[in-house]
Amino acid sequence: KLPGARLCTEFEWERGARGGDLRMYATGQTLGPSDANYDQTFGKKPDGIGPVEVGALPLSTSPFGLVDMTGNITELTVGSLAPNEYVLRGGPFGFEEATNRLENRNPVDAGFRVADGGVRLCSSVVAR
């Protein structure tokens, strides 16, 4: 029940993940196995790789307080560089550290589906 809820643009997503600096990950310039849910978190063991409960790894919280901005799932956003473009942002649980860098973007078709993906909703601030 968020008025004006919509898919975030990729620029909104990246700003929310980075905060006000040029950090490489929501956690800062480095990423360790206990910082976020990516392939190293559970030792690359196939039976351990998968999504975890939202907020389970608090170090993946962005400077703006947004949880899981590094790792766990990749998120669908509205592209900011081309009309009618959709872009996956963030790195999912089964991929390496480099895949989780905040600048990574993967343009996809609107109907693209992945098992390790999701969405994050945004809403514009409205003056009352």
C-alpha cells in the first residue's frame, strides 16, 4: 500500500546501494563471506547456496539503510540508458564477489525470468 509504488530505475537502485560515495559494494570497498549472501558465504557448497531471509546478513545494508543491496538476489530495474530497457542490478547468491559489484548491470528483455531474481519497489516523495 505504498502510493506510487513502481520498479526502481537503475540509477535509483545504485544510489540507494552506494549511498553518497563510490563504494564498490553496499558494505564498502571489500566483500567478505559474512558480509553478504554470495557464493563464498556458504563455502561454495551446492547444498548451502540459496537465498537467505531478508536482512539475515546486516553487513549488506547500504548507507541509506536498505538491506541486501549486495548479494542474495539480483533485482529487476527500469533501465536509465535506453528507452524501454530493463536491467538486472545486484549480484545473486550463487555468483562470485566480482558479480556483486554495484556498477554491474545486465540488460534483459521485459519477460526475462530467473530463479535468483526479484524486485525492489520505489516511490517518489510527495509533499503534503
